[in-house]
Amino acid sequence: MASGSPEVLPFQLPFHGYVETTVQALRLIYAAHQSLIPRTTRRLNDLERRSLIKSGAVFIFGVEESGIQRWTDGLLWSPSRIAGNFLVYQEMNERGRRRGDSRTHNGESSDSFSLVNSCALLSPGSSPYIDDQNSFKPNALIKKTITVTVNGSELHLVSYYGLEDIKSGKLKRLSSRPDIMSLYMPPDIFDLNNLRVVPQVEMGPDGRPRLV
């Protein structure tokens, strides 16, 4: 019997495109919870990070299943900014990092941060603030994250996108996936009270409650 490292299966992204709203994120998380789309069940290796962490990439994982206590991607990020129910980060230049700066490679920070105006325009309700733009990479990636409790278990969604890819229409929207959009998503499966901005529940044409 041959010995060696266990086989590492290739990664499949649950969705490639732009996750714009909380309800869209909930749809993806619910589809992953139902195993309609794949969940990330382990950490990415270095090769996978370099090949997969690009505009349009989306990852969904649970801590217990994956063992991922903290998502890391090897990139340098600004401190987080709250945008509705999401935390948003902007990719930075290594040379733009100042001594004593709280920006980190894993994107975790307790500081509140607002991105440049162009990013804020894509996050309605946010307050734009222009930081030292020399710190940011040209055509920088944006990372957008949300954590949702489904049937008592926390699932995390991490998405990456470029502003130009959104403006140009390069990135697909969730409406391009009828298999996900047609999946009935019962509102009571989520602990919505953990969200900063709670989606509304209304009765659909089929007489069942739905999130809007």
C-alpha cells in the first residue's frame, strides 16, 4: 500500500461573479448549505491562492467543516469598512504600508475604514472618505465578506471583485444562475437578528414567505 500525503482535490468555486446584496449572499449561502453548490472544506494552498484569488471569485465555508478559523489569502488589505451587512477591504501596495499601520495580510483589523469614492458608490449608504490613494494598488481587488447563521451553524462568504469589472459588466450577476434563483429559501432558516440590516420578509406569489 503506497504511502504519502492525502490526495488534494481540485477546488470548485460555488459562483463566479459579483455578489451585490445581502439577499444574494443569503441565496448563495443557502445553496451551499443545501449542497447545490460546493463549499470550501479546507484551506487553499499557495498555488490555489495564486490561481483562484481573482476578480469574481467567491468562497463559502463553515469553520467546523473546514477547520478555517480565519480566512487568509496572502494579500495585503486595508482595515475593514462596514457596508450594510458586509465587511469590505481594499487591496494595498506593500510599500504603502506605514510603520505601526494596522493593515494586515489577512485583512483583519478592528479599525473602521472607508474606501475611495469609486468603491463607496458601489456600496449605497456608505460615507466615502479618500485615504492615501498611493497606498492602494492600481486596479486593486476589493474583498467583501459576510457571516450568516444557518440552522445554528455559521457560514462565511468571501467574495473578490474589481471595480472596473463591475462597471464593464464583465462579472456575472446571480440572476445568471436560475438553479440558485429558483431554489426556495425559507427565511426562518437564518438567524436574521445577527445582521446589522435585516432583509424584509414578504409573501411571494406562491403564498410562501420570502426575503427581499
